[in-house]
Amino acid sequence: MNIPRVSILAILVLSVAGTSALGQGQVSVPVVNQSAPGSPLAFSGAVSFLETVTGESLRYSFGESITARNISTQSIVAVKWSVRSLSPHARSGSHVVQIDRFFADPIAPGESVPISFPLGDHVTVIPLRGKGTPRTVQPRALVELLYAQFEDGSVFGSQVEGDEILALRRTLWDTLRELDQTYQSRGPDKFVEGLKKPIVPHSALHTVLQELLAAADEHGPAQAEEKVQEMLTDAEEHQNAMSGGR
């Protein structure tokens, strides 16, 4: 099951409905935090499932509304956590959430970050092939913090879990520097061309470039360039703060 890495920051209201004899209905279960002791994040929220048995198939969908709160005394620059779930009809799923605030304000102590996507956005149809109604199990949703990087550069969890975040960060930093240089030396038109450079859809870099392009379209290239400079300034500040933290 493929879940987009780009988070939809919309509030998902989860309702609960009983499962009928035909396996039809919506069910939500609260998340259980399985992070290691000392985790700087506290998780709350729920995962919801909608399963319907019709004829010889099972239609399966799930949604998610999870909030991560920084319960540590330090600001957090980057996090990675996993979500593993099991539906009432034993459909298992897992995905990873990654957030990097290196180019923005970090997650301050006490701050909460909501991540959600609505039920029904992703529907899978599973053929039953004459097996009848599938078995039912106790549904569950497990959340585990795999990695967190603090503002001073220290980490919680395995550094290996943060490798992808750091690689994406380097790529984005290089791209922002190039865009800034393009604006300064070649002008707004070439800057906008750079924002339109083909990038893998749904990637972190693609998301940032699309946001900058939207700002350029709505308010002009100068405002998009201002945002680029703000992101570069935040990156430099975070890098300087981390220089003595390892």
C-alpha cells in the first residue's frame, strides 16, 4: 500500500460505526505509542478503516488523524515515525512519516504537529475468490518514533533512520542556493524556469518547488525569491547551531 509522503494538513473527523454481519462499516482505533523510552514525541489520534464485502470482493480503505507533540525540553528539527495498522478484516499496512524543519522554524517544546488524510482517498479491492466473508480480528494502530534530530544536532533513535532525511536536505539546500544565484545573476524569468524544472512528483523537493512556483504566480517572482532567502537563512542558522552538537 503506497501512501504519499506529502502530508495533507486537513483535520479528519473520525466517526465510529459498528461492523455489520456482512463486514460493512467504519471503525476507528486509537493509536498506541510503541516508541523507545525517552522518546521526545507523544502521539495521539486514530486510524480509521472502512471495509465492505460485496459479492466476491472486499473494498478496503483507511484514513488517519495523528498528532505528534514535542514533550522534550529541546526544539526538534527533523522527525521520522512509522505507522503500522491492522484492519478488522486482517488487512495489514504500514507507512513512514518524515518531517524536516531545517528550512523553517523547528518544532518547539510543547508544539504539536498534526498529520492526517481522509478515509476513502485510497481504496483497494481484494477479490475473495469464493472464500466467503474474510475472518475478523481485533484492529490496531501502532506508532513508533524512529528518529528525531534536535536543534543542537543530537539525535534520538538510529542515525541510519535519518539518512534519507539528511540526503533530501542536502539536495534541497543545493537547489535553493542554485535558485538564489539564478535570480541574482540571470533575473526573475530564469528563476521561474528553475522552479519549473521537472522533479519526481510527490517528492519533498517537488513539493517545495511547487509552493515557490505558486508564490511566484500569485505574488511575483520577487516574493518567491524572498522565501528562498528566508529558507536559506533558516538553514544557515540551524547548521551553525548544530556545529557543536555532535
